[in-house]
Amino acid sequence: MSSNQISLARQIDLALERLGRELKGMTAGTIVLQIREDSVGRFGIRHLPVDCGNRSPVAAGMTAEQVLELRQLAIEALRHKSGWTHGEISYDFVLKQGRVLVSVQFESNYNMANLMFRYSPKSRERREASNG
């Protein structure tokens, strides 16, 4: 079964499920998914520990239940994606006072070469010149 036979929501759920072990124990980060033709391509986590210099114990990160909540929030956010098939989705997340907070950024990408290929005014000019 190819990825374009699976809904984008299900693909995102699968990607975040795959990242689950890495997400457990994190307190903040950014999940990045690259989308092409409404299919998830590359995906991963950008993570910068908030306090690298402090030697005190690091706060406990997300639990399995909080990771599941993050997955659900990510899928719910898809309702704001509309009209584009290529781009990137970024989920910035942070664990604050036991709550998972998520900010989503959608980036749509278009290829001018594809647009110009469809427009192709030179071929129309050639047809007009050969008819005239």
C-alpha cells in the first residue's frame, strides 16, 4: 500500500507514533514533517535542551499519555491546512505544568517551473505564427 492511499492524518499519526520513544522524556522541541503530494516524506524532531548549562536535575519529560495527547493535537490541527499539497508542517511543543502545549506552523510550497510549463505562451505564439 502506498502513502497516497493512506490519509495525511493517518500518515502523521504513524510518523508521530514512530517518534514516540524519542518524544518520551522531552520537555520541548519541534516536530517537522515534509509534505509532498499530500504524503509525508521526511520527518523528525528538532530539539534543543532549554537549560544545557544547569547541572541540577532536568525536569521529567512527557509521559506516554502526553505523547498520545500530542499526536491527537497534531491531527486536529490539520483542519487548518487547506488548498496545498506540498510544504512543511512544524509542531512546536512544550510541557508546562503537566500540560502539553502545541503551536503549529504550516508552510505551503509551489514550484514556479510547473506553473510556467502549464502556461507556456511561446507555444501559443508559435501556433499563431504558423497559422498566419
